Amino acid sequence: MLTLCVRNVLFRSFPSQSSSDAVQLTVRPCSSSRAQEEDLHQTRTLLRLCVDRYFLSPGEANMELFRRGMSCRYGPLGTELRRNLLEQWWHSVSRTTAQVFGINTLSSSSGDTATGAPRKLNIVENEHIKQILEEKEVSKDLLIQKIQVLLQRSPTGRTSCLQGALEQFVPSLELVNRKLPFGLAETGLCFHPGEVTRASLVWFCSARASSQWLDHWTRQRLKWWRKFALSPSDFSSSDVPEEELEKAASRGVRIIYSFPWGRRRWRRCGTEETLSCCGHTEEIAPSCRSCRDGRKSVPHVISVTANVDRGALAFLSNSLQTLKKEDSRQRLQQRKVLKLHPVLAPVKVALDIGRGASVELRQVCEGLLKEFMEAKISTWPGYLETSAEADLFSPEYDEMGVLFTVVVNENTLESGLLQVRSRDTTVRETMHISEIKKFLSRYITAADNV
Amino acid sequence: MLTLCVRNVLFRSFPSQSSSDAVQLTVRPCSSSRAQEEDLHQTRTLLRLCVDRYFLSPGEANMELFRRGMSCRYGPLGTELRRNLLEQWWHSVSRTTAQVFGINTLSSSSGDTATGAPRKLNIVENEHIKQILEEKEVSKDLLIQKIQVLLQRSPTGRTSCLQGALEQFVPSLELVNRKLPFGLAETGLCFHPGEVTRASLVWFCSARASSQWLDHWTRQRLKWWRKFALSPSDFSSSDVPEEELEKAASRGVRIIYSFPWGRRRWRRCGTEETLSCCGHTEEIAPSCRSCRDGRKSVPHVISVTANVDRGALAFLSNSLQTLKKEDSRQRLQQRKVLKLHPVLAPVKVALDIGRGASVELRQVCEGLLKEFMEAKISTWPGYLETSAEADLFSPEYDEMGVLFTVVVNENTLESGLLQVRSRDTTVRETMHISEIKKFLSRYITAADNV
């Protein structure tokens, strides 16, 4: 009874989804309702935190989109996290081998190219339909016919980037001197039927080597997800069961994140990235003779597709830690920390003002802000909030995943010394103002190269 | 007669456009048809080059989209140029002051929010319309009514990012301690009614200061466009005539690029970025009491919108130079160089193989490629093309806007010395292999900081 109730709250308006983004829900017999309440509490805590700390715009409908791994309205921190994630994906896929090229195609395409999609979205000009509807002297049958023709001619929203890449296969052959393997990478908006942002690699290789390539990319991609995770083992890969394979696919692998709120009693896994291996498709078959592959074999296609929005949710969920400690009066205090990977963290450093002449301290902060921004270190202007007494280090910054908090106070004006507090160690250090930029840059670069 | 003919070729299927992206065409009496032919030739040269050098995917329809400043299918170089442009825009707008925050909203919105748009795009599920059309026993009137209701409820594609930012005004107030001015930045897909990628800043300020802020942003934005231009004076700003102002706007400024192919006989200007100042809009008026603006005044809105696709076209067109020189046999040779700004150039360095043992040289290239990619220097693997004898320096790289060509040859294996050739000076230097990465990084950073 309670199990159902909890599911109801968590997954209320779950849409019907196509297999690639399917959410796997296995309900196990519940032994303890308290554990479930805790799970529910954890979910609420994460969503609440995302709204309070500017990752997500407020509103029930928006939170629901976010929870379902769809594109939604993001606040400044969510926007930056997503940008960082996209940048890292792009770098890892298109800038580590010479054989991957970035492309950019359209989100909507004319013609009947997307016929395979289960829930096609038509993009029609309101004016055109209106004109048809307003025509007098037209029979019902003719009206239906006219609307059908309009729909046929109107562009449809793409559900993935695969089709666009297949169309670019032939024009791209020249890039690679007609030699396989090579890949085309693209990130962009897709419709599903809501909006999702996908990051896609389409890899063309010989039929003989396709299975090895699928394994290669699975390893690469899983390594990538785990690189940024706080608990890497929460990300895993598993073969797609044969009955769930997309048509034309001979093998498929999913990279899955097991959401912690489902770990105890039931398991809710989201597919972060799907890899599938198709034989030659109709689009590229006619042109395969132009490949210098020797054996006249038809190129196979490996499609690697990540959902960027769901990925952001997975990393947020994975990085949230709740630490309990007693304060000086022996009351139990909860500290929430978003331990996002330094490369993904949307804000690297927050600037605050401690005790001292506020006008002068503010000027010091503005100087530092400018310096940090020029060095492309994302900075939070905490000093603009005049109310705070920042000597206590605001717990907000831990919830925002801010790596370091820098406090400028009267001491700084005298000796140039600042207080620097680390999110991960909670250690406070004293540092000279001339060293701080270099320190931050080095820390971020080092984290990137691990 | 010829004037018309030329216009016909150039602007054949020009769509009707709303004022903000309007292309201003002023036809002047033509005195020389030869000059026009040259103009036409220049246009063709640019488009041909964009297709041949992997900026643009081939196809007449695609070239037409590109020429109209719409999103289209880009090849690897066009994709990278656009990424660089978006990154620079984002950095200059959202990362130079503490008061601008990045947001991310949706490309389609439900409800009647986009009613002001002249050509609304409805996004409807094919299935839903089909169901209505297939219903038997329904009168024509009821059918029309059902379709109208469906259209009303279906989401519409946004034409700009303004609406999304206005909706985020209230949730963002907390970010800035309820103090004006502040801004919300967003980049993303809009529909117009084709696809365009827009970069948008919405700046909220007091009514009193709005005109000064409009001037401030105009200066900032014009400076930005000129920073990356080969001939900065081709970018200019001009007030929008009163009759062309969007409704609710009290003043408007356009940043315009005058395309060189129209410079002689007629003028074709494209609006690269539009700035307009609106009074308070209905969305934010109810919440303006929550601003600590002192005088209870209603915030004004300054909307700054760039078309990223048109911007890419402008910079490509601006940077194309055709240089004539005589070769050793006194034949006139044309050298085309795409002198894109070092920061925008999609490929910073090309790696080629000269004379020598090709297996070993290839290994050296692969090592350098890896080193460059890790340093995030975008590299073209020219050495994969086995056919070329690269001691002659390929003219292709100039047409791709590649900043430097590095040639590895038998000398490199013996002494570690490479040949480095600069696109802009055409000077060839000899450099040690251990110095090349630092040299390139420094060059790019220096160009960024000018």
C-alpha cells in the first residue's frame, strides 16, 4: 500500500517513453516503510536543494520535468553545470582522437525521414492551418485531405541526432580520405516528445570490427561517467536485452546510474547513455563502395547517445552528501554538501566580506572578481549580499557545490591575507591575495587531469 | 535588367521576415554591370569555399539557409566556428560583470505566451491530429473546433529568448538581493519560422537609467563584434527608425554588418545584433514592488539579441581575402585566405608530413596531435591524407583559416626541428619540437587578450 503511494508521489506523471530512455522500475517487496520514507525524504531534499540553490527554476511542473530527465528551466547554477557537462562530453568524444569530427544539423527535418519515431512531432505554422480551417465551401473530406497534406509537408522534430549524422556520412568521406573508421559528433535539442538535449556520437566502422568498437566505446564512456562521479560504482553498464533492442540494432549497451533514493527498497535506474550497434542502414549502403575498406564491406554504425539533462540529474544526485555533526551545544546538525567534481562544479569560488570597512573590502572583492573572471574561474559575488556576516562561512556555498570560499576582511587591507575555506576538507587556510588566483587555477587544472 | 537578375540569384527565395532580422536592401542605379558580376562572383566564391572547406554541408537548399543567416547543416569547421562564437559571446556577456546570470529555458512553451509573434509555430503530436481526423461521425464544424482546441493547447516554438527571461525575473530577484540592475543571459534554438540560434541578454534596470544602459550595451556589443573583425569598420550601429520598432519598445539600436559583396552597387546589410529598450512589460510589472529600487519605479527591460548563424556568416565574409600574385612563370595566381580571428578560427594548427620515412613521421604527428589536443588546441590531422607532398604547404589550409601549418619531415627525426608556417605572414620558421605547443598556446592567448 505504502509502496504504491510512494511511487505515486515520485513518479506521478511519468510519460510513456520509447525504449532508449526507458526508466526501469523494479518494485521489490517492502520490508520497512521507514526506509521508504527516508528514500522519499532524500528525493525531496535533492529537489528542494536544486531549487533553493539556483540549479532549477521553481515550480512543480518544472521540477517534474527535471526529475524525468527532460530539458527544463534551469537557474544560473544548473545552466553552468549543464554547460560544463556538455563541454566535457564534447572534449572527451571529439577532441581525443583525430577520427571524430563535430557536426551541426537541424532539430527539425522536412520529409518523411523520421517515420520510425513512435510519437512524431509536427512543426506547423499556425497561419497555414488557420487558412485551411477558415476556408468556406470545402467539404469535410477535402478539409481532412488538405490537413493531411500540410502535415506531410511540415517538418518534424528529430528524436535523436542519428539521422542527421547518417545524412552527413557521404559528405564526410572526403574528410577522412575515404577510410574507416571515423565518427561524427553532435549535441543538440531533440524532441521526445518533450525537449531533451542529447549528445551523440555516430561511429562508422567495418562490419568485422563493429563488436570490438562497441566494447571500446562502452569502456570509454563508462570511464568518462565514473571520472566525474563521487561514487563511481553507482555508474555501470549492462547489455540491452534482445527484446528491447531498437530495430536494426544487433547489440546494445546501456550505461546506467542507480539513483540513491531507490537503492534500498526498489531500484530506479535511468539510462544515462545508450550505445547500440546497427548493421548498415539504408542511408549509407549505396555509398559504401566509395569507402577504401578493401573488402567492399558495408560500414556498420555505432550510435552513442547521452541524455545531457538526465546526466546532470545523475551527477547532482550522486554528489549530494548529508553529514551529521554535533554543534557546540551538543545539538545534532545536518550539513548538506554537493560534492560535484571540480570540473563540473558550476561555481569554483565564492567571494565574501568579513569584518571591516565595507567600502574598501568591496573594492578588494571587485578587483578579485575581475581577476578571476579573466582567468575564466567561475565566481560567485557573495559580497553583494550586504546582510551576511561572513566570518562564519555560509553553509549555502556547500549546498551550491562551491569549491572554495574566499573571505576578505580588515586583515586583508592591512597585510594582504585572506581566509580560504575548502568545501571538501572544510579546512580554512590563510593565503596571500597575490597567490589566490594561481592556487585556484592549479587546483582546477589538476582535478581535470586526474 | 541585370540588376534584377543578379538580385534574383542572390536572394532568390528570401522569406518574409519580421523586423528584427529584416535584411535591408537598397538598390542603387547600376552604372556598371561588370562590378555586379564581380559582386556575384565574390558571393559564389565565399559559399563555394565554405562548402569545399568543411564549413558548410553541400546542397543548394542548405547554402540558401546559410546565406539567409538561418541555422543549417554545418560541417566540422562551421560547427567549431559557431562553438567558438557562442563561447566568446557567452564569456563577454555573462562573465565580465557580477550582475549577469546565465539561464536555460525551453524552446517551446505551452499556453498563449507567444501570441505577439507574427508567424507562430505550433508543435503538435502527429498522433493527436490523426486521431481527430480519423474520427467518424463528426461534423465538419466539430472537427474544426477540435483542431482549434488542439492547436491552442499545443506548445509553440519561441521566436526569441525574451519571454523565457521575463518569466525568470521574479525567481532571479533573490540572486541579486532584490537590487537592480541585473541581467539574464541565454543562448539557444528559436524558430523564425525556420531554425535560428540566438544569443540573448535581457537586462533589467531602473526606468531612469534605461537609456544610458542601452548606450552602454550598444558600445559593449559593437566593441565585441569589431574585436573579431578583420575590417572593424564593416560593423556599425544605427538607431532603428521609429516605424520599425517592435511594439512596447521605446528605442532600438541595430548592429549591422555590411556584406562586402554588396558594397559597390547596392547595400545588403544584415542585422547581427538588435538592442531594444522596452518599458516595463506585463510579466514583471506586478512584481516590481519587490525591487529595492527605492523609488517604487517599475524596472525597464533592455533586450540584446544576436543571431549566431548570421554572425558566423558575417565573420566568414569579413575575413575572406583574395590575394593576387604572380608565380615563377609570371602567371597570375589567386590565393584565398580566410583570415578569421585566432580565437574564432576553428582549426589552430594543421599537422603535415614532408619527405622522409612515413611510418616514423606519422608517429611523431600522432604524438603532437595528442599533445595539442590535451592543451585544447584544435588540430587538423593533415598527415592522414597520405597523398600529399606537404613540403609545398597546402593552400587548402589558408582557405580553412588554419593559423599555423606544422610540417614534420626527415629533419625532425634527426634534429627535432619542424617547419612552422604562419597563415597571416606566410613566413616559414624552423622551430624545435619541444617548443611548438607553448608557442601555439601563447599565440592564441595573446590574441584573446588584445
